[in-house]
Amino acid sequence: MGYGLGECGVQERRLWDSGIWDPEFLGFPEDFPGILKRFQGIRGVCREHQDFPGNVRVFLEFRGVCWEYQDFPGKAPSGAAPAPFFPVFPAGIPRGIRKSRDFFPLEARDALEFQEFPESPFPKECSTMRCLARLSSKALLVLCSLLALLSLLLWTRCSHRPPPAPRPPEHPGVADSEEASPQDAPRAPGMPGSAGRAAAGPRYEEIDCVINEEQTVKGRREGSEVFLPFSWVEKYFQVYGRIAQAEGGERFEFSHSYSKVYAQRAPYRPDGVFMSFEGYNVELRDRVKCISGVEGVPLSTQWGPQGYFYPIQIAQYGLSHYSKNLTEKAPHVEVYETAGDGSGSGEWTVPKGCSLSTVWDKSRLSGVKHFSCPESSEGVSLELNNGRDFIISFDLKLLSNGSVSVVLETTERNQLFTVHYVSSTQLIALRDRDIFYGIGARSSWSTLTRDLLTDLRKGVGLSNTKAVKQTKIMPKRVLRLVAKGRGFLDNVTISATAHMAAFFAASRWLLRNQDERGGWPIMVTRKLGEGFRSLDPGWYSAMAQGQAMSTLVRAYQLTKEPAFLGAALRATAPFKLPAEQRGVKAVFMNRHDWYEEYPTTPSSFVLNGFMYSLIGLYDLKETAGEKLGKEARLLYERGMESLKAMLPLFDTGSGTIYDLRHFMLGTAPNLARWDYHTTHINQLQLLGSIDDAPVFREFVKRWKSYLRGGRAKHN
Amino acid sequence: MGYGLGECGVQERRLWDSGIWDPEFLGFPEDFPGILKRFQGIRGVCREHQDFPGNVRVFLEFRGVCWEYQDFPGKAPSGAAPAPFFPVFPAGIPRGIRKSRDFFPLEARDALEFQEFPESPFPKECSTMRCLARLSSKALLVLCSLLALLSLLLWTRCSHRPPPAPRPPEHPGVADSEEASPQDAPRAPGMPGSAGRAAAGPRYEEIDCVINEEQTVKGRREGSEVFLPFSWVEKYFQVYGRIAQAEGGERFEFSHSYSKVYAQRAPYRPDGVFMSFEGYNVELRDRVKCISGVEGVPLSTQWGPQGYFYPIQIAQYGLSHYSKNLTEKAPHVEVYETAGDGSGSGEWTVPKGCSLSTVWDKSRLSGVKHFSCPESSEGVSLELNNGRDFIISFDLKLLSNGSVSVVLETTERNQLFTVHYVSSTQLIALRDRDIFYGIGARSSWSTLTRDLLTDLRKGVGLSNTKAVKQTKIMPKRVLRLVAKGRGFLDNVTISATAHMAAFFAASRWLLRNQDERGGWPIMVTRKLGEGFRSLDPGWYSAMAQGQAMSTLVRAYQLTKEPAFLGAALRATAPFKLPAEQRGVKAVFMNRHDWYEEYPTTPSSFVLNGFMYSLIGLYDLKETAGEKLGKEARLLYERGMESLKAMLPLFDTGSGTIYDLRHFMLGTAPNLARWDYHTTHINQLQLLGSIDDAPVFREFVKRWKSYLRGGRAKHN
């Protein structure tokens, strides 16, 4: 039974059971029943997030433990066995905990909620322990002597050398308990130094393994087979593995890489899902400080704790919500207030000194709620009491300074947190259990849509560092909305999602913030690495330009507003200029045009950013048509030529290279982390669905094989 | 005691104990005493060869077993522990035998003399076996039941599941013998399937290890540590390892690669040792059909079983012997016949019908032996009886068809082999125990110098395939020389080596065979690989041109014969022409000149051949001086620029790439085998000693680290 989940090592605890999750969200309706079949008693999802395009994480609650579902959204069954669960909290395997931490790329770690366990894998009440404790020591003693005798006998008969102190390998019970008890867990089994070569030695023996004549690790030997400790293999070969639960017990699961490739379900379309972004949650990244109340888009702390609007991140925020909107089913929307009709279900409480009335709004041609109460008062409050969904939305027009606050019941026992949306330009603040987001003056009608889960967690985790602090807190129930100051409210709703609001927030931010050169200047200093001159604030990125195109083109297709298409078309300008002229164009060996994610000097030729820019150019040329799209088409075609010619330079035969700095600077290759490697593959898959050049199929096939330890041939 | 060498598994057998070996030959006089100290009873060397520049193999006899000395010639002590012995015949470890085979790069395998052992590591008479056999089965039974009972007891108390059939893990003796006995060796220890998860299971249990969700291997588990079988690790990661002898017992020796870097002792000089070639034995390669009796140089079968003179191989033959001549001490020379004076020690036997007389030779101004006897007769014979050395040399002038034969006692029990050097142009033939080499008419005086060890083994191993058959035969004693036909003989000697004879044979072959374009045409078709047009017979190689330069320049410095320098200077011509004009020059991306080992279409940019050509150009420009050497200097400088710029393209971050076909053809990188990787390093070390650009130091350092599992950083 190994560490029986039911019996040992699990503190029963209720985990947050999210309503916002539905198997179909993640596009494996076909797998999911299979999982349920294999694992009874799944309570539902604990949480789900994607730490990187291509790395989705789904956590399911099972027997009171949060497990990670390690498959990738939309993965076709492809005959493969249903994906296993990897325990994020592998009850009673301390190493396992460290493992599952390491298993995630850096960005992700903080986003995970780890619950450390006491070092002992066996809490006192564990049945195994019980029986071992009860075990008669007398019986053991008798056996002990008997076997000591035997081994001595064997020894003297078999060995021509002086016998080393014989050990008793014959106490399964005791030995096991020693093994399992915390103080013994780390050390190797107690063998005399010479036991490894004992003549009448045990079935298996310890053997020194000398690694490259440099270090020695303790292995195990059985006859002619030698076993190497994974704790060494793991570090030496940079691979991953952990003891995991499977039907009927435990097994060791070895993974060459930690990242999974996105299984593309349909050819790419400029108005369709963007690559794998349907599973990507930008706002959950710990380098997103918060979603600005004024701008409605994420603020990045990637390269500066002060925070800045990073066009790449904003476009990805838009594209991920656009993609979710296409793949998720329409959310249930609970309406609490529409002053137009009586359909709202919410109850208002109006304290003394405050007033609330329904009035006709000419501009909207509908009735709205007019509220008026001093900042000092409690404010008028609307009962919401929703324990299911966490996206709140309302139309707001303020006549004075004011605020709309939402009171939340959270997973922190008996603690109410309040998120205040106030008429200021302050980004975010936390005081005790009050979180503040500035939303600007709002002196004319606008809709405010907020993800209370994100707003709560970013508030609680607020820090001056680059990364938002990790926290276990989750909202459990939206209790009520409170308005102060003077103004109008309408259409108060709560829903599971509001993806289009996020998408348009991003799209309109891009409209507002494009400069006269067609670019989205990035206002932080960026030093790509040793040997590169650093980019001063105001630089453009081909990736930002391209991802913005992909976003704007989609906004245009939905709205037909020419402004969106116009902005996308203007965004091609920097592709025509070299870095010296604030452009993003580089040329490889005077031959191949390249669009730089980071237009460094010397050029860096970052692969993934280049491919994102090509996807943007494709979206644009496809949408703008023959005439308007000519520029984009030429840039796309020249870029694709370069890509096809230069792809081999990024192939190490066992992985990929992030950029060409090794060639430009004469240094070591800058190998791509596994999640960048899968991004390369996801991008090639996408491009392969719009260009049937064999090179894409071949590279996708080979690069996928590297994820499973595959390797190019040697001569 | 593990597999006690003395006690178990070793058939006592006398191995050939060579006289031609001396510690200093291999340049580790400082190590060698250390080895002797660590291992008593070394009888001497079994054999020594180098299968590839940089891969030397030395075999020492110890306790009747041939062991490999795994260090590299000339390796500085560098504080490293004295190199271990790797058993080539790891007595009683069948896997070990396969291992040591695999450990060698392909070319080498056949050259090794493997003695397979019976599958059982323990021959019947093994003491361990004896005692186990004697072991009272009664005692075992009692113990058996006792422990079965115990485990059952444990089981029922600790497990909440129906107990799997308990196994008796308590028979060290029996278990061990089972482990070791042939039929059981391969299978995993007999555990019930569920034992791996047994509650009170042994402290050391079997666990399924699922590899990338694809395959499952049986690992071992101790508490939180998991052990993976090396038999899997080895294949999965393409690494090497074996159980080896060390002081006091056995240990497992893991090697990331099988190849060693040459430790350069002094800066490179055009008249000095050529790179690592002092340890390189061209003639031992199984792709050398034999040493031609007419030409005195090796005939290659690398790309055609018919055999052809390969200028690269011939130059390397010359350079290796030149280098040995500089690093080895002068050989002892036994003189058997100098008709000039009476100093010869040999005794002549003249059968009836034959005549032998000493006559004055005007051209040589010395007395010589005149012999005359019909082909039908036994021939006149000179007693040699030399059991120490195997290089025979004599001056010969034939007046008719005739032959000089050498009778050898060999390691094949009671078998005499005769090597016949006959006045014909036949390359080589074998009839029963007679081996024939044509040496041409020899109608004027010339010196014939032959390595009887090579001539014997190439004769016995003669085949129509590309590879010479492997054979265990070795010469033990040179009994006598026999002359037939009519002619003159003088200066009959036997010595341990005659390196300069081999060197000049190669140098003069290069003089004779250079064509009017300054090249050495290679008369085989060469297809480098899929996607390359094949090279038709008559192609030139920059590597051949460069290695010939290195050889000719050395011949010039010794002899001052202008012909040698002239030929080296003419050899630069093909460097100036592109492949289409039968030249060897390629240009990378219109920018970097490159000299092609294989001037393919498209260009292939083979790294090691390019560097050999640069070394040749360096030798030439240094020797020819400012004026004559101008051409060579310009070619060298342009080439070095290209090398410095393009080196990063060959760096995978964990090894090197053999050529740039992946970029030229859009395919997977053609990874360099470890011995090519070390060749790259050896060449960079050499170039670093004549050009102090930091790039050489940095790349040597990093590329060396890859041999020990080092890896470039990832982003």
C-alpha cells in the first residue's frame, strides 16, 4: 500500500473548489472522463493556471489533496495512456515536494501554493509505524543472532579475506522503519565500508560509482547490474522525476523535460484561437503587479519593480482572453441591478445620511441608480452573496470623488477582505484587509469589469519586489457592493468570466498608446546580456509589434472599427528600420532579414520573438487584403525565408538555442529552457499550418523528440 | 571479495609479452612506476595501439589478464590520481565484456582481441560456488520457514490489503548465486509484482520507473531515493561505464565519453611532434589493408574494399612515425649481415644447388652477399632467431625474379608462418601459412624495411571486405631469412622500430604522386551524405593537401632537399580554387573562406579537416619564409579568421558538430562522435599554442568540460 493516501500522511483539509472551471475550458473533454474513471472521488479543480504559453497547470482535488493534472489542454488522445496525476503535495514524500517545486519553471513556482509537510513521511498514527512499534523485539533478537551466525559461517567458508563485520540484512521490518524514520531517511543503508565487496554479501550491495574520475556516488549493485541514485542522475543530466501515485500504489515517473507541446486542433486563423493562449493566464504570473484600475490592463514588473506597461504582456493578456472566449462556453451571468427594469435580484441597503434613487439617463436611454452619500458614511450597499463566480462588472459615472467597494469572504478563516475601486489614479494599495485600486475620475459613463480573484490576490501579495508574494488566500463568496460619494450605477453583474472585456481593454490600450512612429515604446532599460549594449527606455520590439498586430486585427474583425486595422498597419513601420534608427530589423550575414524581439547591438536574433512577429505580420496581411496588406505580406515573406534558412542554427541536436549570441559574440550557445523549447515547437506547428514547407513538419517532429530524450545522430 | 581475480573466472593463459614496448614510448614515464606500485605483478604490455588520433589504447598483462591502461600518452600528472586500469577482459563479468567492446569507437573494435567468456561469471570451480553448494539445505529450510512466518506476521499486521505471496529475501547465499548464475543474471530479483509497494516490504524494493510516459524500467527504491539501472541510463544518455578493479576490490567507473584529450607538452613547431600523432598507429587500423611492398605506404579500404592509396592516410602514416621518432628512444638494432666487415652475427645455410658469396659492389663501395639459387630450391637462409624485435630491414638488388622470405614463430601453438617478399607487383596474398607481398623488380639497390608484426597480422586477417579480419596471432620469434633467385643482399638487421624509414616512404610517395595541379587526387568516389553530390574519383582534399604539407615540410627540414619544399609550395594551388574548378575552397555566406576536407556541392564545412589544413599552411609559411611562404601565409590568415568567427556554429552546448550540413541542407546537426570532439579540442589546443587569441583558450576549456558532462547555461 505504500503511503496509503487514506491512511497515512494526509491532513484532511478542504481545498477551494472553483466554480470557474469546467473540463471543456481546457479542451480535454475526451480525456477528462478517463481521468475520473481512473481516479474515484475527484472533488473538482483546486485551481488552474498557465505559467508560460505552453505550460498549463491544472490542479484537481482528490482525497483532500490537491494534485496536478499534468497533461496539456486540448491534447488529442493519440492512443497515449491517459495522463497521470503528479502530486503537487505528494503526501509523505518530502523529497517529492522539493521535486514538484523544481519541476516548475521559475516564474511558476511562486504562483503555486505549496503546503510543506513535516519532514516525517509517516505521521505517528500511521498504521505501518504502529505495527512496527508493536513488533516483538525478542523475536527479532533470536532471528538476529541466528542470521549473524549464518552469515559468519558463509563468510569463513567463502571468503579468503578477513571477514568484514557482518551486518544483518535480514530485518525487513526494522530496516524499513529505520529507512522511513526521518532521521534515517537521508543516509545510505548502514553497511560496513567493505560490504560493497562482501564475498557472501547480500543480494544487492553498495558500490562506489566513480563519475568521470572526479566524484564518487554510492550506487547499488545486483550481479552485473549497477543502479545509480536518481538524486545524482537528476542533477548530472538535468532531468526530472518523482515518486508518484498510480493505480494500486506508487511508481517513479521520469521526465526528460517539464514542458509540454500544445496539440493544435485546427489550422491557424487570424480570427481564431491564438496558438496555445486559450490556456494561458497572464494575470496569474507573479511578475504581473496587478491589473490597472485606470487602464484595465496588467502592469509588468519583469525588468523593474516600479512596474510598467509592457505592450507584449498587454497583447498577450488580450489574446489569451480572446482565445478563452472562443474555447470556453458562455458564462452564467447573475444580474443584481438594472435600474431599467426590475430584473435585478439585488437588495439595496441605504444607511442614514445616504440617498439612492432610480433616475432616467438620457445618454443611455435607460433608468440608472443614482447614489449619494458622504465618504464618511458606510455607503449604500447592494447585497450580492455569490459563492460561485468572481468577476464583477458594473457601469459607473461619478459626479464627485467616490468609490465602489466589494466585500469578500475568503478562505482565510473568518476574514473579510474589501476591494475598493476609488476615483484616484493610485495603482494599488493594501491596508490591513482593505485593498485599493484607483480607477480614475470616471466622470462619464464607463463599464468597470474586475476579476475579484486576481484583485484580491494581487492586493494581499503586494510587494516592492519584482514578484508578487505568494499567498494561499482565495475568495469564497462575494458578499456585497458598497458605493460612496455621488454618482450613478447600472448593470451590476457577477459572472464566471468576462473575457471580451479583458480583450478590448488590451486592444484599446494598444490604440491609445501607439506612438507616431507606429510603435509601442517600452519604457524600461533592457540589458539582454554580457556583450550587448543595453536598450534605453523607449525601444521597440518586433514581438510587441507583432503581438499587437494579432490583437488589433482580431479587434478589427469583431468591431470593423477602422482604427484597429489602421493601428495594425502603422505597426509595420519599425520592421523597415535597423536598430540604429529605432527599428527592429536586423540582417544575418548580409543575407537574411530578421525582426528582433530585442533590437540589440550587436543583433541577437531571438527565435521565439521573431516567430511571434511573423505570426502578427501574417494576421495583418491576411486581414488587410492584397492592397493594404502589401507591406505586411512582403515583410512576412522575407521573414519566413530567413526563418526556413536559419532554423538549423538553433538546433543543438538535443534541444534548441534561444538566440544567436554565441555566433554574434563568440561565446557559448545560450540554450533554450524547456518551456522556450516548447514555445519554439508550438510556433513552428502554427506556422506549419499556414505554410506547408516540409521544414516545419521535420523540425517539429525532431524538436518534439528532444523533449523525450531524443537526439540527432552523430557521425 | 567480489569476483576474486585469483580465485574465480580467470583461465590462466600466457599473453604475448612484447619487447617493442617501453614506458617511454607512450610518454608517461612518470605515471608508469605509479601503476606498477599500485598493481603488483604486471608482466608487461600485451599490445598498444591508437584507433584514432587522440585515442590511444595500452594493454598491460596482469595476473594473466590483459588490462587496458586507460590514460593518454604524455598526459601530465596534473595532480590527477594515477589512471585506473579498465579490464578489457573483465574476468567473470559478461556484461563487462560487451561493455568494453562498446567502449571503443567502431574502427577500434576489430583491432581488439576479445576473448569471450562463458556466460557464467563463476566457473564451476569458483570458491563462492563451492561453499554455496556445500551450504546445508536444512539450515536454509529452517531459516526459510522462520522468516516466511515473520514476513507473513508483519504483512497481516501492517497491510490492509490481502497479502501478496511473501518472498524470502533472507537467503543471501542463494539469492546471490541466483543473481550470478547465467539463467538468472538478466532477470530482476524475484519479487511478486506488488512487492515494490509492500507496506512492510524490504528497505530495498523494486519500483517501476516510467520513462517519459513511454517505457517502464525496473528501478530500486530505498526510502526516498530511487536507483535507476545503468543498463538503461547507458543507452538513454549514451554514456559509458563498467565494473572495474581498484585497490581492494571493485568499483563502477562511469565515463561521459570514451575519448581523451591530448595533453600538449610544448608549443607546436613545424619540425616537432605533430599534435598527438606520437601515439597514433595508422597501420593498426583495420581499414588499412596492408603496407604496400612496392610503395612502402599503407593502402586504405576506408571507402572501397579494392583498396586505394589515400594521401591523408599516407601523410598521417609519415607524421605518426616522425613523431614517434622524436619521442621514443633510439631502438636497439641487431645486425645479422654486413658483407663489408665481419660484424654480422648471422649464420648462413647454403643447400645443394645454391651458391652464396661475398662480392665487391662498386656502386656501394662495399662488399655485399651474392646469392643464387633456383626458385625450386629451399633457398639460402640466414639464421636470425630474434624473439625481441620485429622490424626487419635489408638492402636488396635482384638480377632475376626472386624473393626474400622471413620465417616466424607465432603465438599460434607450433605454427610457423612465412612472409614472402617477392619480385612481383602483387599487393598481398595468403596461402595456408604463407603470406606474400610483391615488392616490384628491385633490379637496382634499395632498402626494404618491413614491420613483421603488421605484415603477419594483415596477411592472416586478409579479406575482401573493407575491414581486415581480427586475429589474435602475434609473432613471437623471427627464426630466419631465406633468399631465392639471383641477386645481392646487404645490411640485414632487426630492430624494435624504424620510424624514419616509414616517414620517408610516406614523404617520397607524396613527391612521386603529386599531380601537375599541385594536388594529390583521391581515386575513390566519396558520397559525404544524403543531399550532397558525390565526389568523383580524382577529387582533392584540403586535409590531404595540408597534411602532405606538414609531412613534406618536415622531410625538407631533415634533408634540405628542395623537392620536398617545392612540392609543399605547389600544394597550395587547390586552396585558391572553388570546388567547381576542382579546388578545395568554399566561402561561408559570402564572407568566410574555408578549406574543405570534402569539396562537396553544397559545401560541407567539415571542421577537423579544415583545422588540419590550417596546420599544414602554418607549417609551410613558417618553413618557406617571408617570400616563398607568402601565399601560404595569406591562406593561413584568411582561414584562421574564418575559424575564429565560425567556431561557435560547431558548439551544441554539450558537444560539437562535425560539419555544417544542417545549415547547408536544412537537416539535423551532424553531431561529432566523441573521438572527433577530442580531435577538435586537440587541434584547437595546437592552434592556441601558435595564436594567442582568447577564443582558443575559451573553447578548449568549454569543449573539454563537455567530455565530463559539462553543459552550456540555458536562458
